[in-house]
Amino acid sequence: MVLGEIQHADLTSGTFQDSKAKGTDRYIPSRSSVSENSKLKMQENWEPQGEYEDLLATNLLGEKETGSRVLTYSERPPVPEPHDTLKVLYSVGKESSAKAKVTRVIPKESMKTLDAPDLLDDFYCHLLDWSSQNIVAVALGSTVFLWNGDNAKTEELCADNAASGDVTAVRWTQDGTHLAVGDNDAIVSLYDASAGKRLRKLAGHSMRVGSLAWNDHILTSGSKDGHIIHHDVRQRDHVVATLAHHEQEVCGLEWSPDGSNLASGSNDNTVAVWDGMSKTPKHILTEHSSAVKALAWCPWQRNLLATGGGMADRTIRFWNTTSGICMNFVDSGSQVSDLKWSLSEKEIASGHGFSQNQISIWKYPSLVKVTDLVGHTGRVLNLAQSPDGTTLLSASADETLRFWKVFSKVEKKSSAAQSAMQRIR
């Protein structure tokens, strides 16, 4: 055989033949090369030969006497009962899906109404406040009454020391033990509420005091004389600063929750933002076109301030007090007398005058109105909020107080702060 030539096998004889075609060597056996034993095994009457064949046949085909086989014909399995595949699909989806959020229901009617005879119908005054100890203080004429939210009892605060003129502002300390009272005689009085005793009188203004705000031991008062005074109630000489920016009555005062900023609203249609005890405002907000009494710092977003304008303005505006920019506003349709943020939802409540005398609830930041709470027949003058944040209390010119269950309950955080009034002299 020549090198490089391919050998072809004769398929009948199994012999090799030379070929000139190029390719790969291979050997194909002839049919005659199949052993007789293999032919025998392919016959139908084949019987296993030897011990190995017997064992293999037994494992594959079973014992001869039983006639069993690995693969055998048998009856078909029973047909499964029909079932509703859609029902199964929806039931599985229902079990695995999360529970839907329960929709909050806001009652359209007040849960309680109290008579408030001689309540002063004056837009610029702050005649209502709700303490952290669940005591409501309300000024009726020249007298302050205390309503206990735990037992619904009412008592008069220090009747023998009643002011000669009308009470124009009330404000509780953060711990709810002491009450500041401003009156038409330009005097601010400090009371120990539990003892029913007046501790001292703070002078300094020349006209009525219509707004008050606490920042720890500092009591800030705003007057019709246009001035703001910081009183340090721990000192005998209590006046520590006088701010003379506003040109007309100061009708709104609010310290931020962290005590770093003070907001003041005035009948001169402006809002001033003060950095701490500074005597010069860091921002003067001038976009309102009417008196600004309603002020509210957001409890969950630092440096967010909401303000509300009077009858000629009717807008609620939201400010970034770091930059002094108005981020958004909404036309409420009526005079805005007060604002209260929710402690549980991202919502804000506003009190209004003519024509509905309603309380409106707004989503923030979309400013979509959630609902209107109606029932007062006179304009809403002030709003107060319960210690747990769930209930709003409205004081109206119709000489009633109404309680509204509006917000969800939040857990009250424990406070280790001590009373700021311990060093009052």
C-alpha cells in the first residue's frame, strides 16, 4: 500500500482495496463478520445464555414465572376533577398581596361643643391655647378659664387678679405648668396654673399685647405698638431685647421647634424671620397683601414656615426660611386666622372667616384640599391642638368652642426637660 492512499473496505467481503482518492483511513466490517451468537440473540425465541445473561434478563424483564415487565400496559389514571383556574389564581394573589392601607375617616361634625360667652371677636388676638398637660386656657372678656381635658371640669384662673381690661393673649409654657397672659392694659402676667397664683407682672409695652410665644425661659411678646420684647423670666430685669422692625401691630409670633428662629407677623402685611435673639431680621417676607396673624413652623421639616394672610389676601404660603424663598402657595378663598400642622400626617389645618367659617385640611406639598369642617356660624378666630396631636379646638366669633377629631394619634415622646419657670422671681 502506497503512503498517502486511502483504503476502502469491501462492504461484502470486509477486505481492503486501494484507492487514489484522498481522505482518512477507516475499516468497515462485512456483514459476514457478525457472529452467529449475535444473530441468535436477535431472534424472538432468544433465551439468555450463561449466568450474566440470566441476571440481566431478570432485572430488565422480571421473573419468568410472574411475567412482569418494567414497561407494561395498564389502565389510564383517573381524569382529575375540573376546577376553576381563575378562582385559584385570584385566591393565591389575595393571600400573597399586602394588606391595603386603611383609609382615614375625618368626621364632618365636631365631637364636642362648649359655650364661650364674652369671647372677644378680634382677629388680631390669641385667646386660646392647649397645654401639654391637657388643659385648655381660653380668655373670655377679662377672665381666663381653664378646661381640664381629662375630666371636663372648668375653673376660673385667679379671679381675684383679673385684669381691668380684656385679656388679649394666652400662652402655655412647653411643660404646661405656667401660663402667660397678655391684656389690653399692655401688661403680661405670669401664672402658676396648678396653684392658681399670679407670680409676676411684666411691663414694657405701651399698647395691648396680642401675641405671645415661649422659647425655654424666654417669653416673647408682640404688641399693638409694633414692638417685640424678649423677657427672660429668670431675671428681675426681664427685658433683654426690644425689636422695633414692624410698623403696625404685631399679631403673630412663633418660635421654631428647635428655638433657633422666630417668626413674627404684622398688620403691616409682612413676616419677619429672626435668627435667635438677633435684633435685625434675617428675612422680611413681603408677598402677603393683608395682615399676617397665622404662623406655623413645620414639626418634621426644618426651616419650613407656613403663613396665612387676612381678608384681602386669603393665601397660605410656604417659605424656606434659610433662603427666604416662597416655595408654594394656595388661595384658600377666605381670611386665614390660624394654622396648625399635623403631627402624624403631612397635612396642615387652617382656620377661616367669611363665608363658610370653616376649618380646612390640606395635603402637603401638593396643597390638595382634603376636606372642610363646617359648623361655626361666626368666623374662626383661633385654633389649638391637643397634646397627642389628634384633635383641633376652634374658637369662633359665634362664642363657641368646637372639638374636631382630625388627625391620627402619634406616640408621645418622653421629655427630660425641666421646667423653665423654676427660677421665676
